[in-house]
Amino acid sequence: GHPRYFNQLSTGLDMVGLAADWLTSTANTNMFTYEIAPVFVLLEYVTLRKMREMVGWPGGCGDGIFSPGGAISNMYAMLIARFKMFPEVKEKGMAAIPRLVAFTSEHSHFSVKKGAAALGIGTDSVILIRCDERGKMIPSDLERRILEAKQKGFVPFLVSATAGTTVYGAFDPLIAIADICKKYKIWMHVDGAWGGGLLMSRKHKWKLNGVERANSVTWNPHKMMGVPLQCSALLVREEGLMQSCNQMHASYLFQQDKHYDLSYDTGDKALQCGRHVDVFKLWLMWRAKGTTGFEAQIDKCLELAEYLYNKIKNREGYEMVFDGKPQHTNVCFWYIPPSLRSMEDNEERMSRLMKVAPVIKARMMEYGTTMVSYQPLGDKVNFFRMVISNPAATHQDIDFLIDEIERLGQDL
């Protein structure tokens, strides 16, 4: 919750969201039938419809569910895409269908591979598509790999595009990807777990142009929108598909002769039986702030990221990982300690630079002053990945972070 905690994509603490969480725990009910959670079921219905409307599906049509995080939302998308193409897989299993392959960018979230492992599709069946220097999927490489897979006799069934990658905050070119998916009749999923919140911002939502052409979208309000964990939505364009894919008709829960509209018994379209009420936090915060409140909060975080970028891009001791202004709040950079500044760019310098970020991070944690994530990527040695999603963060916190990195890394 601290405004100087920049380590994860979900940070901060919203008081209205916290109050909603307490009320949810007080009610302590389950999201599987209307009879035991009538208000929450209806809130989920209207909130998901509003989110689909913001994605750009006419009248908010379609379906959706709140799941226990973006990884599960992405797995749902894979499950539904497979069922749409081969409905017999539900009864007969993987042995009854051809070898399936999915495509996603080399910068995508690990949950795409994890979902393939869990569903018996296998991680070898997830083909990683090359990215440009800014971390965006290259559409021509996607098309090439689809044709390659088809020639081998494999069946391409899903492309998972990313709107806001974990490290670079990159937005894949959704319109070009949608064109390819349409051409080869492949399910298009957009993992907007991190970037979906930008749909709230008139200034930044262009980064998701083409998202309305997706068959499914993951959107995590617990990240950029600051809703308390956990709050992740999977949105599906085709109504009824989730239900057909997942329903088991358990007669002790989903009796067909109830006195109300059975479509409000949402439990049979979920993978879970027991399902936590995740919608109330988002709904209450949305009522409190309105879309304009969320927009102001998100725009401020993006403005702070730009402020950081502008301060360090030409500052001595800093090197940017990629050129140009960040698209999201991810700012990726190396801190170069004084001892390495005059060294020529060779292997020894690289191996020494590799150790800088981990030591500074360890010192941050020991002093308890601030926290920023770091990682290597491809052929790039450890760099800092700064992200801002806490509405409480200020320009002073960014200034402090820069001074603190320099203080802790002076002697390295």
C-alpha cells in the first residue's frame, strides 16, 4: 500500500474498495447461485456488461466471469477457444482431436504456457512470436508461424495478444493481429490484465484499438485501477459459449424448476464451484469515483511514468532499455554506477552490470525505503522495471526513488 512500493503491477490501497471487501466478507456468501447471492449476482451481471461495452462490443453483448486472477482468466480463454473449435473435447478429451497450437508473443505472460500445460495442450504447443525492439508482437512473424504450423499438420486454435506486457508495458498491434485471426479463422484473445484499465482513459485508450475484434479479453481491475486483490475479469464476445463449455448440470445446485430466471445461476459456467465475491469492490469503487475518477487516477499514473522517463533519459548514470517514451507506466532502465561509466562496452562490463540491480534492490529491502522490480530479458542483463499503479504516488516519490538508487548504488 505504500506509495514508494513500485514492485508489482498491483499496488496501493483504496478505502472504498477496502470497505467493500469488509462488507463482502461480512456477507460471506458464494457466487454460484442467485438464491444465495442475489445482489452480488446482479452486480456482476451489470458490471461485466459495462466492461464489455467499454471493450466495444455492441450493447455490452456477450458473457464473462470474475476469476481468481489473470492467469485463470487466460486459461478460461484457452479452454473456451478449444471448445468452440472442437466441442467433442469436453467428453472425449485430447485424444479425440488433432494436435492444437496456440500463438503468443515472446514477451507475453507465462500464464499462457501454464494454461496450455494444465489443459493437456502442452507447453511445446505454445509458439512464441518475435517482438520488435519495443516489445510488440510482429504480425508478419505471426502469419509465417501459423502457415508453418498448418504445413506440419497442426491446428492453430488461439492467438493470445498482449495489451500491456509485464516488463516493457507494450501493446501488441491488435488490428493487424485481428486481420490475421480472421483470415485463418483463429480465436483471438487479448490479455489486457495490465493494460485493460486504459480503456477508462480517453487519452490513452487508443493503445487498445482493435480490442473490440477479439473473441475474449482478460482485464484485471486489481492492477491499473487499484481495486483490492483479487479482481480479474474474463470477457467473452459470444454469449452461451462459457455455459456450454463448462456446465455439468449438478442437480443439487442448478435445479431446472426454480421459480426465477435460471440464467442468474452463474456457477455452472465457472470452473470453480465455490467462488469468492470479487465484483463488489469494483462496483462500489466505480459508483464512488465514476469512470471519470478512474480516468483521472490512471492518467496521473501515466503522467508520473512520463515524468520519471523525462528525468532519467539524459541523466548521468542512467541508460534506457529501449528508445522512446514508454506506452504504459513501465519504465525500464539500467543504473550505471560511477565505476562502470568510463568502461568500454564489453563482456566484463556486462557481467558487472548484471549484479548492480540485485544489490541495489537488496539494499532497498534492508533499508525499507522503497522497492522496484528488476530482471534480465533476452540478451539484456538485469535492469530495473519501474511501474506505477498507486494513485497515492507523487512527483516527490519519483524524485526520492532516483536519489535512493543513486545513494544505494554509488559504491558498486
